[in-house]
Amino acid sequence: MVAGEQERTRRRLSTEERREQLLCVGARLFAESAYDDVWIERVAEIAGVSRGLLYHYFPTKRDFFAAVVRRESERMLRLTAAVPGVPVREQLDVGLDAFLGYVEEHAEGFRALHRAEAAGDPAVREVYRQGMAAQERQIVEALAADPDSAHIDGDAPALRLAVRGWLAFLVAVCLEWLDEPGLSREQVRDLCARALLGAITS
């Protein structure tokens, strides 16, 4: 641990700062390793706290991973929130660019979030699925409210299926891009934008 990290560990953190620190460490470890291979003792060691303090914030490892997943899901929802009354096509490039910036800057959290689907714990998978369902609803509602797309029916099963499929595509593309960044952010953005527009207009 470098001197700066040691100094931050020694400084007394507020409850929210400590919780955020633990979640950041968790995001890193869960991004690097499968759920079963992450040890709470290692999280406490990296954060410079006792195991008992970590359990004070998160009673079980399942609670801890679920909190990591929920934090990243909520961050994604905030980043991709639509602006009411503005056509989706006008927002798409800006929104995707912001989202891809988040993926680049918070790669560990993004990877940890999407490891949750493969986690063996049903409760953790449910937190992940709730987050993805909220993302799907947010996109469908934005499309249905688009002033340039009055023909779109927000309750149509085909639209919901198209958006769900596009989200799976977006996640797969971003994870691949993080592992093999051969394309620029602009190229990935344009690829994902075309895929969404194709899915909802075909």
C-alpha cells in the first residue's frame, strides 16, 4: 500500500465515506474474481479496517455484493436518464457517450455489476435483474414519450423485447470493448446507437 493510501486509511472517515470506500474495494475484487473467490477478510485488509467493522456495514458477503451491484445499477440509471420532451434521437449520442465514459472510468464497477448474473446466490441475481428491468423500463418510457415517435407503443411486447435484447447487446459490446479496446469510444457509440434505432424501427 502506498503512503497516500495509508494516510487515507488512517484518516477517520464518515459513515458514508467508509461505506463508499468498502464498495469501491468490493467492485475491484468482484470484477477480478468470481463471487466464491472473493474473501471478506481480503476486502477488510485492503480497506484497512477490521472484519467486524465491515460486517457492521454489510452483515453478510451476499449483502456486500448485492450493495456493490445496486450501487452500479443506480449509477447507470442516473447516467442514462432521458430529458423529457427532447427527441430520443437527439439524446442518444450524448447519452451513450456519457455511458461509455462511465464504462471506461468505472470499469471495475461495470464488470462487477455484470458478474452478478453468474453469481450463485439467487438474492444477488435478483438485485441485478431488478436493476436491468429498471433500465429497460426507463428506456421504454423515454421511447414512448418521444415527440418524434408518436407511433411507438410503450406497452407493446415487441418494443420491450427489442429494448431488452439491445441492453444485452450493449453490455456484451462494452465488456468486450474493455477487454479488447480496438475501437474508439465514438465507434462503439455509433455501433450501439445504430443497433437501438434498428431494433425499434424495424
